[in-house]
Amino acid sequence: MADDTHDIPTPKPMIEVENLTKLYGSRPAIRDVSFTVGRGEIVGFLGPNGAGKSTTMRILAGFLAATEGTVRIAGHDVAGASREVRRRVGFMPENNPLHSDMRVREFLKFRARLKGLGRQASRDRVDAVIEQFDLTDAARQMIGELSKGYRQRVGLADALVHEPAVIILDEPTIGLDPHQVRTVRQCIKQLAENHTVLISSHILPEVEVTCTKLMIFHEGRVVAADTPANLERTLGGQQRITVELEAEPEILETAWEEMAEVEHHRITPAEGRFQRCRLTPRDGLDLRPEIAALARSRGWPLRELTRDRHTLEDIFVHITRKDED
Amino acid sequence: MGTFITLTRRELAGHFLSFRGYVILAGVQFLLGLSLLLIVDALNNRPFDLPITEKFPSTGLFWLVLLLVTPVITMRTFAREKSTGTFETLMTTPVSDLQVVLAKFTGALGFYLLTFLPMAAFPFILKHYAAVFPEVDTGPVASTFLGIALIGSFFMALGCFTSSLTRSQIVAAMTSFTLGTGIFMVGLLGEISPPADTPLYAALRHISVLEHMKDFSSGIIDSRHVIFYLSLTAVFLFLTCQAIGSRRWK
């Protein structure tokens, strides 16, 4: 939209959230959430159901008001200048509600008009999003008769029809089959070229591959926020190495004790005459080359040498469990 | 304004895109047809020198339409969007609460008025088939329609309000039916109690929907009635705005 252009020179972050709290009655849905999102970032909200992801998104989209705290999108306050914000935000709520009694093109045109596009502009934009999300075949179909994958693309097309600066997608891939998930994921990745994107999910690999930054929600708080790589590194110190060697346990015992980089080891017998060793290296070092060299020099047959890579799944479980204790 | 028109068109279309819309149309036509039958019957039995429209509210079928059909028309306005979730996508577009409320109200009222449209032909049908029938007096016909529209708009606003309170269409319909019938019954109370010179009786007469309709159907446009319905409509639309704005309350 035309007035989006004057937002671009501002070096400020696209989304600024400060001390956001939302109470439902006396029960807090989110507590003291603060973060900023830069232009062009894809941020993933991650957390179990009921952690406060949807509530945060609804406040950002201008649907709910926060009990405390401020949200600014492109410099506009969500509470004070709600309509200015809504003009700049494309929001797809959870479960992607659509009017099932409308046809795809008709629906998108209706939505474009609601979002303030003129007659000609709405026609052009609807054509553009239909093209972009490959909906040409379905353009004349009733939304109620579409498959879930198509519906999801209609929802994305709707969120994008007014060329918003910020796109907020609540659980965009829930209930889709793996093939559809991939299609939607690719759509989202393309969006990041021109938009700031927030997506939420309770499935980790979902946000891990698409997002430049992750925010982990737990019981209404943001318990961790960083790039997927950094989050992984934070917990990298506990990366363990598994080795299976054919040697006497006592000899192995002394070998590991002699190795200064091994902080902790445990040896268990495996099938045959192999021993399974679980090694915890100091400072998250990768000891695999050293171990391989050692086995070769001692002439121990080696049949496995792996390093547990901490997946974000572990991090997620780790962080949320720690919080419960 | 453009947004309001877009929304209103969608609302009206929504009524016609559902099976429910046609059930309502058929039901109303049946009841109105029945009322025509009763009017013909009345004309057969004894001479009638009053405006023919005056017979209309006293057949009772109009009240059946008003009390039963208006909740069914309005129940979908907000409750349906809330239950399907489209309310969220609607309210996150740059529309104002007032635009949404007015559009939903206008759409519902428009559909309600359209269901009464065939009734405009009744005087002419009667004229065509009656052996002796005076000229159709358009004045009372117009004022009857004004009455139908004004009373209807109040019931529509009431229905929009109850629909905005819940996500269940059934609950919305039941609530507005109960409230609407309650108001109607209060008027009826003034009707059945013996005339008395008490303030209570005067008050009952003043808010009697039956009394108002009697005036409208005999060609009297009393500004008190007009203001009564317009202000009640405004009050309930205001309450609807508050109800849907309540999600933004802290």
C-alpha cells in the first residue's frame, strides 16, 4: 500500500513488544513478554498448546487488547492506532477460518475490499495472489468444497492480499499432510523476501527449518529467544559421543581415563564382544577424530562412532521441563 | 462507506446463500398468505369500511412472523462468525466496530424487509378479485410498511445484540425470542387488562407494540412511535458495539 513506503526508511524494528501481559479474569495468558522483530525476519513462536502463542498473536493483530504493556508495529501503537496497525498486518488465525459459502476469487476480492483496496487494486492483487499460491484451478470453486491444502493456501492468499508489512500465521501447517506441509513451508519461506513473518507452532521441525529466530513460550512467558543455531549451541556442552569397540572393558576404562578431554564415560557390553561407550566430552568438543585415531593405533575394531546432536526438540523439552521443576 | 457497502452486500448475500434463508422466505410467505386468507374471509362476512390494512395486524400472523422469524434471521449475524472463527479475521481487517454492526444490522433488516415485499401486492390482489372494492389507499399501505420496518428494525437490533453475546446461534435465537416475546407480552398486558386511568396502564399502552402497529396500519404515523423504535434500535445497536468491542477491554 502507498503509505507503507514512508515506513521503510525508519531503522526501527518492525515489531516492538514491551512487557506484554494479558489476563483472562485473574489467570494470566501471557506474562511480561518483551521482544523485537526486525524487518525481513521470520520468527517462530514455539510452545505447547496454551503457552500464550495465540494470545500474543491476537494482540499483535489488533484483535485483543493487552492488559498491560505496549506493542508497536511499524512504529504504530496497536492500542492507539489499531486500524493503522491492522492495515499493515496480515493475520491468519488458528484453524484458518474461511467463509465456506463463498467462491475463492469472490472471497479474496471481498477480503481485499475490506482491507481498504480500491476496486481495480483489489482485482489486480487478487489475480496476483491467486497466481502466487497456484489457486487458478480453484478460483471458481466453493471454499467449503476445497481440500485442506487448498484452504490453507486460500488463507495465506488472504493474509497477503493487501501486501502487509507483517504477516502473522497461527499454526499454518496444522492438520496438513507432509506434502502439503512442504508446500506451505515453501510459501512461507518465499514471503520472507518482502515481509516480516511470525509463525507459531508446537511442532519443532516446522519452525526450525523456516525461521531465522525462535521464541520458546512456556506458561505465558518467553523462556528462550535466539536463532535456532544459537539455541542449539547453548546446550551443545552436553553433546555426547557413542562408540562401539571390540576391546576388553578394563583396557577401555583406562584409555578413557587417560583422555583428558573426556569428562565422563560409561561402558556397557554390546552384542558380540563389542563394548558400547558413552562419552561426555569437556566443553562440547568433538572428539570423534581422536577416538578414531586411538582405535586405529590400538587395533580395536570400531563399528560405531556417533555424536548426539542436540536437536531443538531436546532444547525445548529441556527448557520447559526445567521451568516446571 | 465503501467498507460498509462491501460488508452489507456480503451479509445480504449470506442470507441468500444458505438453505436457512429459503426456509425463512417460504415460512414467511406461508404465514402472510394465510393472513391474506383471513382478510378475505373477514371481508366476506361483513362489510368493512376501514382501510383494509387495519385488518392485517389483527390476524395475529404478523406477530408470529415478527416474534419467530426475526430471531432466526439475526441469530447468525455474530454468533456464526464467532463459532466459525471468521469473526477474528473480520475484526483484524481495518474496519471499525460500528461499520461491522451497522452492516450486519442493515443486511438482516434488508432480508427481513424483502420477505415482506410480496405483501405489497395484497391490496391489489384483493382489488382485482373483489366485486366491489374501493381504490387502494396507498397511505395506510405505506404506513403499515413503515410500521413493519420500524418494529422490525427494533427486533433486528435486539437480535444482533443477543447474537453478539454468544457463539451459539441457538442461544442467540432463544435469547432474542425470549426478550422479544417478553416485550410483546408486556404490550399485550395493557391490551387485556381493563382500561384504567392509572400511570401503569398508560405506560403499558405506551410501549405496546400492538397499539403502535394498530396506529401504523390505520394510516397514523405517530412521531412518538417512530422515535420509540428508532431510539430502541439505536440503544441495542450501541449495546452490540459495546459487546463486540468488549474483547478489547483490559
